[in-house]
Amino acid sequence: MKDTPKGDGYRAAVTVTNTGDTEIDNWMMHSSISPDAEMGKYWKAVYGSYGLAITFGNTEHNGTLAPGASTTFGFVVKNGTAPPAPANVCMVH
């Protein structure tokens, strides 16, 4: 995840790469936001949340990734700071 400060929050660009040997059909990233943060816009992903936990998953157009292929999505968080990179975990579902 590459984050860029934006006002009182940040804008993030996340690249999901298939490092395996077989094609994947779906992916999902799990992370969290700080208690004072508010999710703003997001693009090229489906967003979900429960409390401070957030998830982003593939859309119809970027879920299938061949070995070595990647896709990028992004989001804006208002009034928050980006979590450290290890807090972002990408999973194949």
C-alpha cells in the first residue's frame, strides 16, 4: 500500500498481485482504520466495514488474476493516519 497525506487524512493506492502458480478468481484485503477516521471515496474495489475493521474486495472486472498479474485499487480516509504496511493482509477467497 502506498499512502499519500491528504488534508487531515490520507489517500491510498493498493496493488494486489497474484504471486502463485495458478489463476485466482477473487481477492480480498483486510485492514483497519483509526477510531477517529471516516472512509471517503474508493474506486476499483468493493468496500465493507464492521467497526474499525475494513475490507476491500475485487469488482467484476478485476477479480481474475493470472499468475504474475496485478490490479490496483484506491481509497481516501478522512481524519486518520495510515496503518503500517503489515496491517494490510490480502487473501484469496
